[in-house]
Amino acid sequence: YLPLDPAYPKERLSYMLKDSGASLLLTQPGCSAPSFSGETLEVDMTSLDREEVKRHVSASVSDGSLAYVIYTSGSTGQPKGVAVEHRQAVSFLTGMQHQFPLSEDDIVMVKTSFSFDASVWQLFWWALSGASAYLLPPGWEKDPALIIQAIHQEKVTTAHFIPAMLNSFLDQAEMLALGDGT
């Protein structure tokens, strides 16, 4: 897969599609597709036609098969695609499970944009153990108070923070604890 953030400029998305050699673009209703020479398939999750998707998406997979491509910002100003094979992705995810075991009772918060490499473990790790995932609503990842609210309401057991966001999150948690005495 090649994750494309619809918030990116259309020129960047078109470049990524062309550079990656993608042949099929999946879109959602209401999303304006970038310039693309391949086939575009609009997928409405409320009325998903599984047979239609199967007709477009089929592949044999091996350890060395490409799992995904994530584009970096690129030091030259042009995005650069980083290709990850299935063996690398599986090794990373099983390493995470070995180091930080999840159980079927765990709930992993998915709060990182799927267009960043940090999203990979959030999107897939939970499935190795039969755990669950909670997808944070768009925009909530920027507000520590909303993250705390979601953690409590959804009983999230696992979340990932970059250091700066962790500090904001901990400051917010401390303010809430001082405010209600818990």
C-alpha cells in the first residue's frame, strides 16, 4: 500500500503516485483525486462491494514482496519513497509484540497519520495478538485533553507519543488530576 494524505497538495500526491508506479488508486466519496494515469476506484465503506474490490486487488505475497511505500519529506524538497518488504514489516511487528506483549484485552490507540511510518505498528500490531484498535477522530491527535478523554472513554491501554507531545499530554493529565483530586 501507498498511504496518501488527502490534506497534501495535489501536486505532491500526483508525484508520489507517478514515482511509486501505482496502478490503482482507492478513494473515498467526496475526496477529489489527484492527477493519476492508473485506474481509480471509489470505495464507500458503508456499501462496500467486496467482489468489486477482489476483482481489482489480488496478489501473491512472499517475504520479499513489497508491503508498503512511505514517502518522506525529502531533503531535496522532493518526496522520497521508502519501500518496505513484508519480511521487514513482520519482523518489526513481531519484535514489538515480543518486547511489549499485547493481549486480546488491549486496545491500541491509532492517532498517527497513516502517511507516517510510525502509523504502521499502530495500524497492524494489535492484530497479531487479537487485541483491538481505536482510531482517534481526525484532529484529536493535536489536543491532549481530547486524547485523555478518548483513553478514558475507550479504555485504551497502549498509545504512542513523540517526546514533545508526551510532555503536553502529561501536563494536561496533571492539570486534570489536580482539578478533580484524582
